[in-house]
Amino acid sequence: MPSIFEEVGSDTKQAAQTKTAKPDARRAIARWLMVLFGLVVLIIAVGGLTRLTDSGLSITEWNLLMGTLPPLSDAAWADVFTKYQASPEYQLQNSQMDLAAFKSIFWWEWGHRLLGRIIGLAWFLGYAWFALRGRVPSGWHFRLVLIGALIGLQGLVGWWMVSSGLVGRMVDVASYRLALHLGLAFVILGLIAWYVLRLGKSSVELLQARRAREVRLFRLGGVLVGLLFAQILLGALVAGIDAGRSFPTWPLMAGEFLPSESFGYTPIWSNFFENPALVQFNHRLLGYIAFVFGLFVWWQARKSALRSVRKAFNLVALALLLQLGLGVGTVLLAAPLDWALAHQLGAVLLFVLVIRARFRAGYPARQSLR
């Protein structure tokens, strides 16, 4: 994610360019990206519900165009149900499921896929509108096309993920593919958030603000973004194998710091992806590290002379406390649907707030000086 961890392009070069879009183009593009941002948050939530309700394998084929329409007749419903009955999940786990129960899981997966199509269409129509009217600011075509490319890649990764649960004796998707799918969603979300923040200032304003950059906080914020991203990937591994329900105790795991069965699988590396004990332990451990480091960054931000920077990192600290509480509650309650979903959305909130705080440190507002 070059636009989050590093600068993409040169602000100096952009400020010197004479060919620019209309004055209101940056605000209009930012509004369009905010719509995309909201849709991505929504699909992350629906994707979480799809996983928590074990609905992800209810549609056993990928049809980009015709798959947009759900079954509209009894014959169509019988056809999709028959295809599901041929899947390992049905034969090994849900063989008692009738058509009515199948419909309850089908709609979650269909809604998730429909949202993906809507996001792709929203990107295409928005970009085409601005590009054809010559309203894309200098240096922004690549950034906007990158978002579209990642959205397209996300669709391919989604099907690659689903296909892993349709072979052999699989009754769930491969957890590492789920982690890649969720991680890519957060990459898209992070890029959009960063771009919206940059579009809130002109190239000249960005260049001027950069001169007052809180360099250390900017770098620490980048490290915190990286830690949270890794934690999100570990959370996806937990969800992929239902490891969140395996050890409903805290702070110890069944009376142990590291469960004794953590390395009981062979080959040894498979424990990091498939062993509920080690997967949940790793998620907890990195959560503690990210929490402590996040508070350290917040403490450093308290020394800033910039009010906007201090306020931004205050929100990060509050979000860290909230996310820790949601995580502990999810563990103790054995990951019920509402708590697990709140924990996932808490990750979205925290991730975006850290990106926002890092931007405030990197491009501080002039009026925020004491």
C-alpha cells in the first residue's frame, strides 16, 4: 500500500504542474470515493455475516453477468439447490438441510456477491464520468485506476477462495485464502481513505503542510497501520477455522498462556493456519502488541504542538480500548454473531482512524499550531 506507508509520487512535482482539473474536481472525486468507501465497509460487514452464518459455499459457481439475478422460479431454486447438494459441505455437514434452510444461507452469499458487482460498477461509472469530462486532477489517473484494478482482483480472489471449499472433503473455504480476501478489502479501504484525505487539500496545500510534518509520528503511524493490518489477517485466519469459539477464557487459554496442543499438527507449519489453539494465540498476542504500541504512539502524540494531531490520536486511543473490549467479549462469549461482527467493524474503525491520524501528522493544518 504505497499511498499509506509511503508517499506516492511527488507533491513538489504536482504543485509545479500547470495542467490541472477544474477547481471543484477534487471535492467531487472525494465524494465519489466516499461512496465507494461506504460500499466497501458494507461489503466487509456482509462478508463477515456470510462467514459467520456459514453461507459462503451456498453458490457453487461463478457467473459474472447471469449470476446477478437470483433464482426467480421453483425450477431455478431446485437447480441451485441441486448444485449445492453436490458440494462437500452439504454431503459432509448439511445433508439434513431442506430448500427453506438453503435459501437462508443463499441470500447472504448472493447479497455479498451483488455488493461486489455494485462496487465494481460504481467505480467504473465514476471513473469514466470524471475521465471523459477531463476532470481527473494531474497525477490521479493511476491512483484511481489502481483502485479499480484492486476491486477487479478482489472478485477473482473471492472466487478463488470459494472454489477452495468445493473440492475434496472441505466444508469451509481455505483460511489463508479468506485472509487474503479480507486483507485485500482492507487495502482497498485504506487506499480510498488516504486518497479522500489527500483530495481534501490542493497540491500546493499538501506541499506547504508537509513542511510542518511531525516526522516521527508519521513514521510511527505507518508502523501501527502495518501492525493492525497483520492483526486483521490473523483475525481472518481465526474466523476461517472458527478458532474464536475454541478457547472462551481470558486472559489465559484453558488455564495456559500458550495451549499445550498449539503445535500438535503435522507438518509443523500447518499449525499456524489450521490449529485453533495456535491461530487464536497468535491473534491474541499480536493484539496485545498492537494495543501497547498504539498507546505508545498516542503518548508520543500528546507532546505534539498540533491540536489536530493530538485529537486524531486521542480517537485512536479510544478506538484501541473499544476494540480490545470487543475482542475480549467476543472470546468470552465464544464469538456470537453480533459480537463477532462488532469486533470486525471495530477493526475497520480503528484502521481508518490510524490512517487519518497519520495523515494529520504528515500534513498538519496550519491553524492547529498553538
